[in-house]
Amino acid sequence: MAKPELLVTPTSVAHIDDVIDAGATAVIVGEETFGLRLAGEFSRDHIKETVYKAHGKGVKVYVAVNGIFHNDRLSDLPDYLKYLDDIGVDAVVFGDPAVLMVAREFAPNMKLHWNTETTATNWYTANYWGRKGAKRAVLARELNMDAIVEIKENAEVEIEVQVHGMTCMFQSKRTLIGNYMEFQGKDLKVEGRSKDRTLILHDPERDAKYPIWEDKNGTHIMSPKDICIIDELEEMLDAGIDSFKIDGILKSSDYITKITKLYREAIDLYLEDPEAYTDKKDDFVEEVRAIQPRNRDIDTGFFFKETVY
């Protein structure tokens, strides 16, 4: 049984060594101008340093270029993609076909991972983008386990699945909160990455709190709970899912490192001794709960249709 990639989102260049030592075999980084919902902001120099550090330890580096690009931003893509190719980035993650078209011309050897967040829901679509040039499809977070396994069985490209962390429920290119506050005569400036403002949409009926922030890419509303399926990895491991992603957005470096260690242990244990993994399932979940932020519970997302947003 092949060992899947463990893909992690570090918060900074200084954090790279920690997640690699914890067991990550790939990292995804980027900058707000081109990528969406990143755990940390990585300039060009930071990405170059990340490639140097990661490749020195046999770890892959992917860069998020999954923004939605309007005409006025297209001119920035050729130079950026060529730079990423020149420094040896292993792949770029894209959702907008403009990235694929520009990459064909300016970085023809660059591997592409297709990620639209919501529309990778069947193997025909995944294979369509594979035939256009994508090497991997990042599946939508709303799929259940049976659908994921079925897609993998029929996919002509690598398949990536998020196994831990919060997910995006809504994005608008408009700064909805800022516009509303301005209309109300209140001050809410949006300057660069503004996740530190910790805006919360509270639904008292469900006792759910949805983190919100705004940046250059608009407004993002996130899930009230974190996905956690550290105790339900068997089917995907047996199916040969290529990459498991831990998304550390809005989490501390220490939290991401500890979660990476736990998933590394769980994956390795199952591959070595499935029965021992089964016996330790509950322990893994309790270890995750012990380090969860007080305001962030865990659930299994849509893997078993338990979550309703």
C-alpha cells in the first residue's frame, strides 16, 4: 500500500522545519495577491527560501495561485509563474483557467493542481482538467467518503483530500463587511491580511460561530467547526488517495505542528498495523480535542453527512 503525501500549510518560513520534522512530506505556501486563504504570507523571497529548505529534506513545495483573476490582474501572472518555475517549485494550485493558459506559455514544465474548492465533485470533471494539463484534482469538501473513493477509482489524475482544519463556506470578491460598516458610518479598514481582527458571525439558534475576514480577494466566511477524520482514514488509505491535507488557516504554528505529528503517527500506524490503528482511534481523537482552541469543536465534515451549515 502506497503511503500518501501529508500536505501541510506552514505559517512562516521559520515554521517550515517544524512541520517537516513533524512528518509533513509537502507544504503549500503563497501570497495574498495570488492565493486564497493561506495560513501565512510568503513573499517571493520567502517562497525561494522555503524551496531551499524543503527540497533539502526531500519535501515538495506547492504554491497557491488559486485566486479569481480579473482583467487588471492578468498581467501579473506571467512573471510570477515564471519566477516560481525558475526557483524549482514543485507545482502551483489553480482554479482559474487563466493560470493554466499562462503557465502553458511562460512555465510549460510547471505541474498544475486543479482546485476550485467546490466544483471537483466527480471524476469526469477531474479527468477533463487532467487532459487540459492538471496533474492533480483537489476534491470539494462537501463530498462523502463513498464519493471520494469512487472518484479515486476512476480518476486519471492524483487526488487530494482535506482531512483536517476549517473550510470556507462562502467567498465574495466584494468586501461585504467593510462596505456594510462604511454604510453604517463605522471604521473597518481592510489592510493586507486581516485575520487578526477575529470577526465572528454568531448564529445563536445553532450556537455556531463563523470566523470572517476580508483581504484583497474579498470576504471569506469559514466553517464553525474543524474537520477531523484522524480516526476514519482507513477507506481513503485503502483506496490510495494521493494526498491528505491539513489546513492550518487561523491556527497557531504550534497547533499545526502538533496536528501534523498526530496525523503522521496515525497514517504510519495504519500502514504498519491496521489493527493497532483501530485500537488507538479514540486516543487520536482525544489528543486532537486536547489541543483544539476552546471556540473550535471538531466533526467529520461531510464525510459521513453529519455536518449541516
